[in-house]
Amino acid sequence: MDRPNIALIRHETRTDAERYPIIANLIHHARALRGKALIFVPTRKIGEEIQAGLAHHGIDVPFYHGRLPALDRQDLLDRFRGTIEPHLDALVCTNAFGIGIDIPNVRVVVHWLQPESVEDDLQEVGRAGRDGKPAVAVIFKASDDLGLRRYMARKTARRRRKDVVPKRS
């Protein structure tokens, strides 16, 4: 990816609570530029926690995930695109957020946790600054982040193994 208009930042925090005011400031910055912000999360549980944490900082941000009813997902997407009212300028989302969606004025992309793969990182960071204007992508890091990623990888590997191994009669 050759996108010199996107500043890439990796920021280490000791606690999740440290992340909320940073994200709140990034959302305010995106709004000041008449832009949008996406906060990517690895799980629904974490997404709901982030929604609550941002609300505590005075920011009401909807949460887009794959288990929302299709009409609710479409409504959030259309509001984020700005095609229906009320418009949205920020979303907490899992990677279920429409791959390939082209919204030009995303100024901020935040990864609550390091993305699962390089491909996911590129896809999600690539949502920023599609209009060529300056944007920022932040990946938060904490000492226990890899524990969640390892757990999720083991869980996925077990599920795939069950799908591949034929059942005995």
C-alpha cells in the first residue's frame, strides 16, 4: 500500500481506559475536518465495552457488527455514507463493516487491537483518506493483546479442524 497521505501510529497503553480519551480526541479531530472515524474491534463484547467507554466521555457512537439485523446494518452504513439522515461521522465496527465500501472522507481509523492479519490491517487502514487528503491510522498496543489473538486463533483452528475431519460412523 502506497498511501503517503495516511499517518500510521502505533500507540502503547497500559490500560484500556487510557484509550478512550485518545479516541474521543481523534473523533473530534475528524469532525473538525468534516471527516469520519472508524474504530475497529475484534469482538462484539469489546465493541460494546468501547461504546460504553466512549459514552462515558460524551461520545455516542453506534456499533456495526455482523450479527445486527440486515436492515440495521444497512441503516448504519447509509447514515455513515451520508445518504440518509441523521448522518453518522463515527462508527465502532468489527471487520464485518462492508469491505470495499468507498467512503472518501474517512480521516481516522483506529484499531483497538492489532488486526488479525496483514491483509486485515491493509484493508481497514485503506478505508482512510481515499480522497487523497490527510488521514491517520492508529493501532493500540498493550502487553496482553497477543493473549486475545492467540485465544481467537486457537478457537478458529479448532472450528476449522472440526469442519475438515470427517465424522466416523
